[in-house]
Amino acid sequence: MSARALGSRPWILCFLIGLALGPGCRTTPPTAVPFSAGAPLAIADARAERVLDRHLSIAATRPALRGLARVSLEGPDFKLNRPQRIAVARPARLRFEVLGLFDQLAGLLVTDGRRFGYFDASQGAVTRGRMTPRLLWDLARIDLEAHEVVELLLGVPTPSPGTARAGVWLEAEGRIAVAFAWPASPNGRPAACLTDVERATFDPACFLAPDAIGESGGEIFFFGPEGRLRELRVLEPAGEIRFRALFADYASLPSAAVELVEADETPGAGEFANRLTILSPRIGAEARFLWKRVMLTDGLSDRFFEIPRRDGEERDG
């Protein structure tokens, strides 16, 4: 079954819409939003440094997870609410098992970041192909790529490599907003501003003015006064929102649900946002993940992200 044929089937399209968190077409005009309504702070403000360093330290202890979530999706032309077993691992490995009645497998989508496989239980058919940045867009008209979905489901997205800090604000109720923008080099490509990708150490010369995010796009991280990530806002050039991700219902995971040695040494590493809401204003869609069970782990076997081939099955191109 080709990707074109896959996209022509309503049930599968709805499933992929659910995974990609958006409806099948753009129906609303672009939406822009002010970068922040807060009071500007120094670019290297100590409070911002503390919450950002804490967040990046937690992210370093969380490369993978698996769990069970109730996934609800709503948009102009669809509505879906199903439990899913989920496994994700950086940088772009995904496994979604859509469950039907009595927890029977209704559909399975996996990708190792390079190739994808989809199993439709109603047809007993497997579709395979090459994972491309546009695959989810081509099939379901959505904006998120696999690596973005992984970062959000792990609960600790980090600034994109190549971005630079472009503003810090103190907002209402003590929230701190930290913005990162894409600085343009003379040839129009993003300049590499990270000197240490893992720890997100920045070259001070790459700090940008706040209006840089409006010119080239970027990301704004909103932290609560306790230091937890509350919102990620991803902007296109001119301030158009690609998506907003809201993190809520933080709770400490049972020790049995944390397999990382580092988690015990990093304050807050065992806390997890049990509710993730992703808003796509341009296309009027909302997706909500309500986690019922989560296991943080330092890695997952490759078998989680592949569908075994049957005897006699031809290899795809």
C-alpha cells in the first residue's frame, strides 16, 4: 500500500491526524501573538539562568519513555478520543498503538526516524516507507515533525540547536519567559550559536535583540515561579504561531517508574507533566494527552520502533 493510498483512507487519515495533532486542511487565517506581556529582564538574568539550567539538566536525564495515555483530538472537521500505548526516544523514534474496544490493537505506527511502518488491524496490511520531514504534512496536513512530537511527549523540549537567546521577561504570577531566535548568517542560513549542544551553552556574541524572533522566528519557553516548564510557543517569522504546547498536572513519578540513575541527582527530574495540550491556531486544532502511566528510561530497544517483516514480504523501496 502506497503512502498516497494510505492518505486516501478516512480512518487511517484520522489516525494520522491524531498522531500529528492537526486537521486535514488549513481553515483559519494565520494567528500572531505578542512575544510577551511581561517586563523585560536582562538577557542573562540570574532567575532565568536558574530555571533554564534546571530544565536543561532534567532534559539530559530523559532520553526515552513509554506509557499509556488517553489522547483526545478536536478540530474543525474531526473529533477523536482513544487510549494509546506510546513509546518515544530521542531524537525522532516513535511508537503509537491505537487501542480499540477491550484494549485490542486497532492501529500501529512506528518510525525509527528514517523509515516508518503502519499496521492497519482492520485490513491486516502493513505500509512501509521512508520517513521525510513532510510525511505527516502530506498525509494529514499538519505542521509537527517526528522529532518535535518526541520532544513534547518527553515533557522537556529544549531550544533548537542553532538558536540564540533573544529576550527574557518577567510575567504575571512570577512566570519567566525565555525566548530563542534563529540568527541569520550572510547566506540566509541559521548561524550556529551553541558551543555545547547538550548543555545549551551559548556564545555571548550570539545573544540577539527581542525583535529577532519576529524577523526569523523562534521559540519562547514559559516557566512557572517554581521552575517547571508551563508553555512552549513556537513562532514562524513575523510572529505567526506554529503551535503552543501547554504542560500541566505535574506530579512525582513512583521510583519504580524512573530507571535513570541521574534522575535521583537532578531536582525535579522525577516530576512529570501528566497533561500535555497542543494547540495549532493556524488550523484550529487541539490535541490533549492525559497520561495514565509513564515509565522514564535511559533507552528503548530498536524493536519498539519497527514492525517485523513477514515471511515472503517484499522489501519496500
